[in-house]
Amino acid sequence: MAKFKIPIEWRCYGEVEVEAKNLDEAFDEVNLNSDEVILPKDWSLVEGSVTVMNVRETEELNPGHKLSKKLRGVIVGAQTTEQEEREARRHLEGLGEGYGEETEEEIDEDEN
């Protein structure tokens, strides 16, 4: 089975300790300087938050391979209806061995 790189993003949560005069100041310190906060070592994943970032980056990371039209609708930022997303998710659940091994010829046939 082939290996592919898929760019993802996710959300997580945790707690940070902040030195401050009071709770308001501590809250503001984190809220106003969020880019400088040292992330906690003990954190948890926000369930359901993992998403594929985009079609272009996914295809750039995997030269010679293109996502099918069906899967493009699942990618974040793509404009799809809820029905298209449900169909694409059902398709993803049914994928088995050989997924992602589409050749350039198969891609061309799919797009025509």
C-alpha cells in the first residue's frame, strides 16, 4: 500500500499558568499575547476538530496524484452542499486498499 502526505489542522485545549496581580490581568495577558503563550505540555484534542487543509496543498505534497472530484468537496474551503458532504464522507468510509493510487490517466478520465 502506498503512503501519502495529507496536510491537516486541529484544535486542542489545555491550561497555562500565568503570573499576574489578579485574574483579570492574567486573562488579558493570555488573550492579548496569545502568539507568545508557551503552549501546555498536557493538552487534549478537541473531538472532531481534525480537518484536511486544502486540495492544492494536498496535491502538491503528493506529486503525480490528484484528488477525485468526489473528495474535493470534503476539503475545507471548498463550497459544497450538505448533501455533497454526506456523499463524500460515505465515499471516504468505503475506501479500502489501493486508495490514492489513481494514475494520471484515471484522473484525466475522471475529469472528462
